[in-house]
Amino acid sequence: MPQDKMNQLFLRALALEKEGKLDEAIEIYQLIKRENSPKFFAQAQYNLALIWRKKGEQEKEIAVYKAIQREDNPKAFAKAQFNLGIIWKEKGEQEKAIAIYETIQREDDKETFAKAQVNLALIWEKKDEQEKAIAVYETIQREDNPEAFARAQLGLAEIWADKGEQEKAIAIYETIQREDDKETFAKAQVNLALTWADNGKWKKSANILLNIKRSDSQHVYSKTTEILLNGFIPELIKEGHRAGKLINRIFERVKFDYRHDILKFIFKSKNVFLLNILDCATEILNELKIKNLESEDFEKNIAHYTRPLIGFSLLNPTEEKSSSKFRLSTIKGVNDPTEGAILKDFLNYGKKTEDDLITFISCFTFNHDSLNQFRLYGKEKGQEASGISLVFERDKFFNQEVSAFNTLSHQNVSFKDEAFLDNKKLMESRKRVISLTRSWFLHFPFTVAFI
């Protein structure tokens, strides 16, 4: 069968796969034989294996990967071996995964080789074979794949840090560049900063943390903000005027956090004992946060009923300057006299008046389409059922990130974590543990034909 015919079959199978017609795609991929074109055969087999995975046929997936030989197509062979390593690792067959990863050579495909080496090193680490992990990490070059190189350097630095070799760890953290991989760079900067903080270099450490950008990683940026607020500002406050300029930079960074004004007041008052009160308040807030969001016991949506005028004011995307913030109201305006009383009783505040304790609330419900609530709330000019239901995505509404704890905005962007493995470094800052780990490299498909 001519090469152009092979190419047409391959592209046709890809199109069917994209349309969700997997059975038809399987039939076409199986028409491509090794004797017609070893290269196209290997690529077809690889994509066929991915289809078997989508269909939950793991044994067929494994068999197809094994059919691909290095002589057919080195790149397809390397990718097939890489995915086999993933499968054996997930099955708990670590020795098989190790053997598979070790078959992949740089000459097959530099990128796949580098990623396989990262996964191999992580297995050695889990087996507590640190020296073998170090040796594997050191084989990865930036030219192979910048992201894999960055993750390997992060792994090396963490191993040396665990061994107490801080100077080696620092030197390696500093080799990781933003251009390699933004998120890994940000994680390395956090680890580097906390290493300096462990040595009492608070100012140097804070400057490193302030170098991390939101665009590097929303997740790491939020964690960094948490570290600055909970660990660094209190320590720098104790240094007083000597850290004034640096603290002002941090205050500018965290100006939208609810603790900003409180910490600024503490800094100006020079009363470090007020930090203990803030710690207590923060602990209470942490206890009040919703946990276990993955549970199906929670509803998918959270709703707030209000007037259309308020809704347009909150969500107005065309006139940014006139958009309103989502506000809390005093408890005086509610129609339930017991609202807030339980918390007051719990805190043993007795019969203190509203003027003594000003409480602000807002009301939300899991019932986002209730005729009764449309009737009771959000009437526009007294007209029945004229209100609206603002519906928030549950996971974003209960987002624990500091950056999302401040306002509810239609511009908020959620962060999706990669598949994290076991924590390799626990960094403590004022009794708060922030874990930042390297990620496991996962599968990647062929999406184009090679002519």
C-alpha cells in the first residue's frame, strides 16, 4: 500500500476518533500493517492503544503497546514504553515500571527520555534509593526538555536539602529558570526562600518570594501570599523600621487580603502581641472553612437571590469602573431574630447589643431554583417573582485559596492541580505547612501523521 494511502488512512482514523466514532477508528487503524509502512504502523498502534484505554480495555492497550518495536519508529516506541511504565507503576508493579523506563534512550526521543527519567527517579525516591534517584536526575539535560530538566533539578535540590546539604540545594534551586517551566520555577523559588528563612535571612527570603508572579502559577502564588502573611510579615514586624520598605512591598502584594489592614495596623502600633490575637482569629476562620469539597454530599451549585438591579451592578462586564463589589450587610436587616445568636452564645458574649458587636452576613442557598425564594427575595419595586438567582460554581465558591477568599468576581480563574505525588518537602512557616511537590509526567498522544 503506497505511503500516501497510509497517510490518508491515518488522518481518517484521527478524524473519526475526534468525532467519537471509536469503533470505526479502530477498524481503520488495524488496516495499517507493518509491511506497508513500519512508521505509520507504529503510530497507528500507539493511537489504537489510547483508544483501548478510553474504552477501559487495559489488557488490549498493553498488548498493542508491546507490538511497537524500536525499528518501526523510535519515537512511537519510546512513547509506548513510557505509557507502559505509567501503567505498571499504577498497578504497583514498580520493578516492571523501572525496567520499562530504562529501555527508553535519548536517541529514541529526547523529550520522552527526559520525562521517563523523571518518573524513574521518583520511583527510586519512593523506594528510598536516594543515590540512584540522584544519578537518574543528573542524566537529564535542559536540551532534552526544559520542563523535565526543571523538575529534575527540583528533585535533586530537595534530596540535598533532606540530607542537610543546604548549599548544594541552594545552588541547584538557582539553576531553575522561569523559561524552563513557570510553575516549577515558582516552586523552586519558594523552597529557596524558605531555606534562607531557616537561616534567619528573612529579608532575602521575602525578596525571593516577591519575585514569584501570578502568571507563574496561580496555585503557588496564592501559597506564597499565605506564607508572606502568616510567616514573614510577623517576623519582619518584629524588626520594626529596619524592614519598613520591604513590609510596604508585601502589603502592596497582599492588599486585597482580609488581613492586610490588620497587619498594617499592628506594624504601625509596634505592638507584636496583637499578632497572637490575629492568630486566634485566623484559626477560627480556618475551622469555619468548608472541607472535603470532593464529596458528593455537597450540592453542585450555590445560589444568592437578589434584585436584578443588584445583579447587573455586580456582573457588569462592560463598564468595569461602575461594577460593584459583593458586599455583606449588617445583621439588623434580617427577618430571623435568632440569626447569629448561636455563634454569640458559643463565644459566650451574653446579651451584648448589636452596637457592641457588629455582625455582617450574606445569605446563600443550595436551592438555586426555588419559586418560594424567588417570591420572598429580590423583588424589584415590589413586583412579585421579579428577582434573580445568582448561581456560583461550588468549588470556586468554597475555594480555599487566599486570592479567592476576598471577593466573588466573574473574572476569577480557577487553578487545576496536576497529579501530585507524595510530598517531598514540608515547609513550615509559623506552624503552617505548605507543600509543593514535583508532578508525575503522564501520557501524551500522537495527533498528527509524520510524512
